[in-house]
Amino acid sequence: MKKLILSIALVASSLAGAQNNTGYWQQHVDYEMEVDMNVENFQYTGTQELVYTNNSPDTLNRVFYHLYFNAFQPGSEMDVRSLTIQDADRRVADRISKLTEDQQGYLRVSSLDQNGNDLSYEEVGTVLEVELDEPILPGEKATFNMEFKGQVPEQVRRAGRNSSEGVALSMSQWFPKMAEYDFEGWHAAPYIGREFHGVWGDYDVKLTIDKDYTVAASGYLQNPDEIGHGYSDEEVEAEGDTHTWHFVAPKVHDFTWAADPEYIHDKRTAADGTVLHFFYKDNDEIKENWKNLQQKTEDLLIFFNENIGPYPWDQYTVAQGGDGGMEYAMLTLITGERNFGSLVGVTAHELAHAWFQHLMATNESKHEWMDEGFTSYISSRAMNQVMETYAENPHTGSYRSYMGLANSGMEQPQTTQADRYALNAAYGASAYSKGAVFLAQLGYVIGEDNLDKTLKRYYDEWKFKHPTPNDFIRIAEKVSGAELDWYLNDWTRTTATIDYGIKEVTEADENSTKVILERNKLMPMPIDLTVRYTNGEEEMIYIPLQIMRWEKSAEHENWTVADDWAWARPTYELNIDKPLSEIESIEIDESQLMADVNRDNNLYTPETPEETSEEEGQE
């Protein structure tokens, strides 16, 4: 755990950093849990001791716990939302409404005390509302002891039993989990189907389960020699019918596990020392892909280490389970019956979440685009290298999806809470695609080198914290020197779009050409204008955006910086010191990294005599 110790020390030294004009702080939790799982009826009981440290400047009179499994009951908010939304997730659809009592999920608290004193509490859907016996003052700790019981639902969404691929247990969001409290207050959102937010802490979990089951989990196994199952070189016989697995997960904000009696367990040590664990079903049709996946996973890990920052834990686990792909602390659950490219692709995305969510733990419910979008951006870059496709722009799919959203009339601002998008499709395109374009386009705005430096400094300053959009854009400003509040505001808090065009190109005189550009939509951008001449030469004319108070460094050997363009001026006049007859073409944003929603007006080429006469003939 040597890498983690260094990271925690760095976190401790940086807690005085600034966020949102207040001294930065974050809460802390330590969990000790003992759980008994009955694999015959998929019911379990547990005890939990939670030590809560109030690092806030506020006095807390109540707390909230998430009870996620209560979502998998007919009539829950998740069920009703799926039944009423226009484009329901096909994995959910009406399935929750049809669950019988022994198929549905629940999570119930049997007892709860604070420092030995019983508490009053109320279960409200997927949230437990708790009135405290005594307030938790700033800087104080409180110990909560709880007894709870649960039933694992039939696998519907992310978690559950008996997945479509036959995995027995996918155990995410399975325990009563303390809600996050930060500078904005409590975040006890009900579980309707979207994202999560959690408190940093250390987990110590003992799990008792049928001896034939192999367990994959978030933490480090403490008793491998008592367990076997591929964790040690020796096979171990249990004295009774069960094994007790003991895991410790330091500095995480979630704990997840999966279990199956047919799991194959492979291990691989990556070049950076990280131990990679792979758990997949004993199925001849998928074995070859899962074996080949292991080298690619190491390649992906090394890519993210180099392009974001070092993975701080000593292990990472890829386990077959769930209903698609979903990231958790030190572990991901993915469906495994895929072609090889898809298997690597989903692993790339979920592994990237180890950085953009489990290291920089944004509030996913409020800033889902920072989680999913940043992950989509960096995983596309990683896949481009690891799969050796080497596309010039690996983000074209994200741009295409965003363009569809922007021109659909269904777009909502990215400040929309994750559950409150009118359509699932609008959420997906906004969080994943528009979020990825935010980064790719930022590279256009401030330069690729500055973007790369921004990602690494973001990691250095915000790992093991809860950064906000403002925290990220301030890093980009410090790295580049540009003013970027306009970019964050217009892209994420509005649905304003970008459309710049070449309005007119005329001969100014026999030695120069006049070009008039126009801004047709509301969002401002700096302009990269490529001019090609008939003699084969090429020039890049950079038009700075005035409100950036900054100029981008040269990105072309023939680079010219023109006068600033102020946003309020809808047109811009540029003079090129070449006659019109010597111009072959003029193009706005040849890189196509600017998310211009109408590229039809971005390219000018002179008409040839043949074209002119043909058009006249048609008239």
C-alpha cells in the first residue's frame, strides 16, 4: 500500500486549498461491517460500525443513509420513472413492476444508535432519515452502530442476483451508506436510476458466504491463505459450509463485491506493480477474449498513469457481472459475453473511471458530465493507442452524438440534475458526448499541450477530493493563462451553440483579399482560419476571442495572429495580403475540434468558370 500512503500524505497537506471561496474541507467515514449471505434465498444480515468525522464548520443535527436496494420494489421512484419516461432504459423497462416478493430487493435497518444511544429514524424510499441524539459539532466524531438486513433483487440495473450471463451476485449499492455532506449541504438524493456520490473513508468488511463461491471485491483480501480461490497458491477446504472473506479498502468512497461458484480467477502484475485481478465465468466461448483482455488492461492502466497520474492503489479488479459496465472503487463490473473490441472498450471506459470518479470524486448527480464526459474523452484516446487505430481525432463519435443533441431541440443544460432529464437519450448525449467534447474542444481553445498539462495538474491538486466544475476550469486557467469562465458558463450552464461562417470573400484590391466572417449562434469561440494558396503554401490565421484576454501559441509553421474578435460584434473583417486569384481555399477550424453545429458555411473555395456557367445555365 506504499503508493496510497504517499497519496494520503499529499491529501492531508493540501486540505487547506481553496474551493468556491471557502477553506476546503471534506467529511470522513470509517466502516467496519460483518455480513452473512445466504445463497439459497439471497437474503443477508449485517452489522455496521461507522465512525463519522465532521470536518465541516457546521453543527449536524441529523444524518442520512442511502438504502439503494429499496429501489427494486414495485412502486418505487425508479419503477415509476421507468414506466413514465418516454424512452425507458430497456434493461429496466417494466421489470421492477413485475418483481414478486422473493425477487425484489430491500435494505432495512433493524437498529441504530449514536455513541450507544438509540436513535429515531424513518425509511423514506431509498433514503433513511435519522434524527441525532446529540449534535455532531465541528471537528467532532460520532460512532454509529447499526444492524441491517437485505434481500438481493433479481438483476435489473447494475446490482442484483442471477444476471443475464449467469453471474450469481453483483453486489453494488448493497449496504446502508452514509450520504455526503459538503459545502452545499446534504446530498441525499433518492436512487432513481442515475449516478452516485459518497464520502471518503476506510472500509473493513468481513463477508461470510458459501464456501464454493469465489468473491471479487473492492479491497485487499486479508486472509488469502484461509480462502484459496486463486488468491493463494494453496487450495483451502473450509471447516464448515462457508468461508469468511476479510477485505480492507483504504481511502475509497464505496465498497462493491461480486461472487459466483464458477468464477475463473486470473492475476497479472502490471509494469507499475499494480496487481490486476480478472474474474469471469467458466465459459469456453469467452475464455480466449478474457485471457487476451489482460494485456490490454495493463496497457490501458499504463496509458492513464502517463496521461492523468499514477493509479494509487495496489490492485484493480475486472469482474464479469452487472448489466453492462459500471465502475466502483478498485473494481469494475462488466458483462463478458462480447466481441473482443467491445470487451476492451468497456474495460477502457470503466478503468478510466478509477481516475474520473474514484480519484476525483465529483458529485455525479449534479456534475455527471465531469464524470462520464471526462472518462469518455480519455478512454477514447486510450483505445486509439492501445488498439492501434491511431485516428487523427478519436472523439468523432462524441462530436457526432453532441451534434445530434444540439440540433434535436431536446437539449437541456448540463447543470440539470442527472435524474431530471426529460429523456434518457438527452442525458446520455449530454453527460457522455457533450462532456467529452468539453475537453476535446478545450484543447482547441487553449492548445493540446495546455490541455494535457491541465489534466495532470487537475490530478495533482484534486485527487482524493470532490472537485467542482469551477475547480477544473480554474486549473485550466492557471495552466494556460487564459480567462475561461465564459467557456464553462456557456457550454455547461446553457444550451447555446456554436456556428461561425465565412460570409463573404471579395477582392479588396489587386494585392489583397477581404474576408468577412460571421457569428450565427450565441456561443463565442476563438477562430483558427486555414488559408491555402494556389502555389501550395498554407497559412493559419488565429483570431483571438477578446474575452479570453490571451493568445494561443503557434500551432502551425506559418502562424499569424489577427486582431481580437469581441463577442458582441456579429461580423469580423479580415484582410489577407494576397490577391483573391492566389487563394485556393479558406476554412474555419480545419481540425473540426470546434463543435460548430453547421459546417456548411465553414469552407470557401473560389468558383471555377465551369461552375459559374453551369449555375447560370440552371437559372
